Amino acid sequence: MLVIGGCVASPAEGQSTPQFVRTTGTVSLLAAPMSLSGQCAAAAALVHFAVPCPKMVPSRDGVAMGCPSPVGAQLAPCVGLEGAIPYRVFFLNFAGFDVPQSYNGVGGRPIRDLLVEARPLSDSPRLPCFGGVRAGQVLISPWRGTVFVCPKDSVAIQREARHGQGSTTGHILIEWKDNGIDYMASAYGHTTTNIRLLEKLVASITLVQPGS
């Protein structure tokens, strides 16, 4: 049974609910650093839409995490480029966060990857992750979201995926839509620990408007 935001997710018609690996331990979240709200406001000004900013975040070495320094195609903290004709997206990556000893992450090892993303619906692919399977509908007040199980990486995904979908391979993902924007949060590993982690993270998200 999958529970997000206090609501039981039911499988889509004609599909069975994907099986999640039962795991022990809980990933703790801390109050977001004050710098994150400023980073979210700056990102919203650059992308020109409301961005999802969590109030509760993972920690690394006991310190609450914010937007990492820009790398690659990122224009600024939490702002990147996607697509053949580049468009701006919000992309917050929590990597290497603190986890319990039993955490089952990338390749079954305690390697951690958690994403919070947003892009205009006009730029979004049909599915938020390449080859993703719908696992149910969830209520994340005030939004209704969809849970996806994203397949592990493959040659086909590397060859055909667009719109940054390769970043969510192997993830559990929650997608919701608001005012023409596609929002999602995902974590690597099809585990019950990650379901609980996403539940807490998404429940803490607020939308930061441009100019706020």
C-alpha cells in the first residue's frame, strides 16, 4: 500500500500496483536553510514561473542542504537547460544526503539521489520519466499527483530520452501540475523508505512565485 500525504494511492485501471522493496530505517529531514528560500526566489525570476521550494530537506554531514553550485548546463543554482531548442527548468538535486545504514540506493548501495523539478507543460514530455509506469493517484493538498515507477537505465533510454528524463532512471516519482507547470519530486530506488521520504518532502513544498 502506498501512502502519500495521507491518501492511499490506487493503481491505474488495467495496471497492477508495482512492488516496492520493503526497507527499514527513515531518512531524516531538517528545516531548510534560510539560503534556500533566496535561491528559489532567484530561480523563479530566471525561469519565469513558480518553483517548488521544500521547507524540509535532507542533510549532509548533519547540515541541511540547499541548491548545489551550478554545473554543466545550469545557468544558476537550481536552474538548468533542457531540450533540442533549450528552455529553462527548475532542477534541485540533493545528492549524497545522510541515510541510515540500511538505506538501499543506487545499485543496492547507500548512494543517494533525490530530485525536485519543474518545467512548463508546453515543454514537458508525455511521461515524466522514460518508460515510466503509473502506480496510482495521490492527493498532495492542494494538488492531485500521479506516482510513477521509472525503469533503470538502458541503452534505449540513453538514446531516446529527451527533456532530462535520463536523470530519473531508477526513481520513484511523484508528478503534479499547477497553472500550466509540471512539477515532480523523485528518489532513486523502488523502496518503502523512499516512499516515506517523498511523502515528507512533497508535503513541505511551497510554490515560490517570480518576484517574491
